[in-house]
Amino acid sequence: MLFWAGNSIVGRAVRFDIPPFTLAFVRWTGALLVLLLFAGPAIWRERAEILRGWKPILVLGIIGVGTFNTLLYVGLRETTATNALLLQAALPALVMIFDRGIFGTRHNRWQIAGVWLSMVGVVAIVFEGDPAVAMKLHFGRGDVLILLAVTAWALYTVLLRLRPAISPASFVAATFAVGVVVLAPLAAGEWLAGLTVNWKPGVIGAFLYVALLPSLAAYFIYNWATAQVGPARAGQALTLMPVCGAFLSALLLGETLHAYHLAGIVLILAGIGLGVLAMRGKTSLAHRQGGR
């Protein structure tokens, strides 16, 4: 969540220096090349399994790599960080809805309560603890794009259970490759339209950051964690992004942390804690029933 919060900050910071499709294309191309340097032999050994699982790989690559990040970068050019954070608060609820609708997963009341408590915490941060701030929010085209990105990521989280039985490196490399293929014509369209990169040290740093941390590191961590704890709890953890964003803004941009930040953080952590306790209780009950 820390790496992805930084991705949103970087995407907003370079919106006038790097065209959005170009940023996404270079991000995934760079991440794929770095991954191939280290995991190329393993990927080659599993090539038959990768080909057999091409359908879920294609879907997950299009949704989670090609679609989500592109919509996020385009949306950040036209909306505020406040609106983006507010819309991302819908992620945990969307994950539960998709998980229930597609796979029939039932969530107990404590899990649901935890999700809503975390979302209240996000809203407290976004609205600065003042309901009057909500009246000043404006929703436009950029916000629609962010909402579509959020929907795509919720669907990706739920569909991760369909991933083929291949190593994490092979899976991530395959989905990155799908994203590169999807984004290549879009980036080419920007270049043909005369949109260019404003090269400078900060832009190079932005390319390196998005290719390494929110791509390689974060995707490995998130995919593994989702397999361990399930889509609902992984989706709820996404509410930590505003928390990380608040601390990053204070650290890197000199913004002040206020009481409403701290209140929102407490609510978010409490909601995640409820979700953890709910799952532990469910596991304990399953063990007791199994013992009978």
C-alpha cells in the first residue's frame, strides 16, 4: 500500500511532463525487462503451463495491468487527489460484492462491519473531519475514470483465485507482458499526436520508481498476500493507501498532519483489525467443527 500510495503521488506530480499512456507503457516495459533478467530461466521452464493458463492470464493482465493503471494515470490528470482518495475508499466494498456475485463467497457481519469502519476512516481523512467539505467536491470526467479504475482493481483482486498454478515470477511476467502489448498502441498514439516526455532528472526518477516499486515489488506482495488471506481482507487493506498517502505528503511535500488524519487512521486500523478477528474466529470455528 505504501508503494501504491507513492505511485498515485508520482502520477499526479508528473502529469504535465509524461503523457499517461506513455507513463504506463514505460512502467510495465521496464518492470518486465528487469523481471526477465532475474526470472527468465524459470519462466522458460514453465512456458507450457503459462500457455495452458493463457485465458486467466490474459484477463488478469488486461484488467489489473493494462486497464487499472492506465485509467488511474489518465484520471489523475483531470481530478484532485482528494476525489481520487474518496473513490478508492469504495474498493473493499466492491471486492466483497464481486466476490459474492462471482464466487458466492459469504462474509460475516464482523467482516462487513470492519470494511465499513475502514471506509468511514478514509472519508474522515478525505473530508478533513468536516462534513461541509463534502459540499465542495466536484465530480467530472477524471473522477469517472478513477471510479472505473477502482472497479477494475476490485475485479482483479477477486479473479486472482483463477490464476494458473505457476510460480509468482512467471505469473507476474506474463501479466506484465499482456499489459505491455495492450498499452503499446495507446502510447504510440500519443507519440504520433505529438505528445512527448519532458525529460529531466525528476522524470527519470519517476520512471524508475513506477517500474520497480509499485510494479515489481507491490504486485508480488499483493498477489501473494491475496492468496494467503483471501480477496476480502486484501481488498480491505487497500484502505491503508490514504494513510500511507497522508504520511508521504507530510514527509515529501511538507503537508501538515491534522487531528482528522489521526482519527481516520485509527478508524481504518480498527476496521482492518475487526476483519482479522472475524477471520480468526471463522477459522477457529471451522477447526472445532472439523474436530467433531
